[in-house]
Amino acid sequence: MALLKPYEEESKVANVVRSVGNTNRDPHLLYSQVGKQLSLIPEARVREAFMALWAQTHPEEVRAIVDPFEDKVPLETDQVNIS
């Protein structure tokens, strides 16, 4: 679903990902090859889907990456100051 494909195409998506994983020799092309075989899904969308799934299954690693930056990112606020 993260690849904007209907749930019914789950086995097709799994087969494409498996196939590309087995035949890909250049990891820089992984996302574009998956997208191409799934009816021209943009590479960025495929990358986003993979990262979102990874983040959902590895919350501790995500926290370890995000925590050092938490005090540097402003919290949501109703006030807007563009100065």
C-alpha cells in the first residue's frame, strides 16, 4: 500500500522486490528498478515506502537517529515569526 498499489497486488509487489533484490548488481538503482517494474512508480516514492516500513519495524534505531536533533527542531506552535 505504501507503493500506492492495491492490496490485491501484494504478491506481485513481493515478487518484483524479490526479483530485483536477486538480480540487482548496483544498489544505487534498486528503488528505480522496483518502480520501473511496478508500472513506473517514481524512485522517490519507492524509497519513501521502504524507509517508512523500515522505520515502523525499527523504532529504537529511529529514536537513536532522531533524539540528538530533537532540541534543534522547533516544536509546533500557533505563533509564526518570520524575522
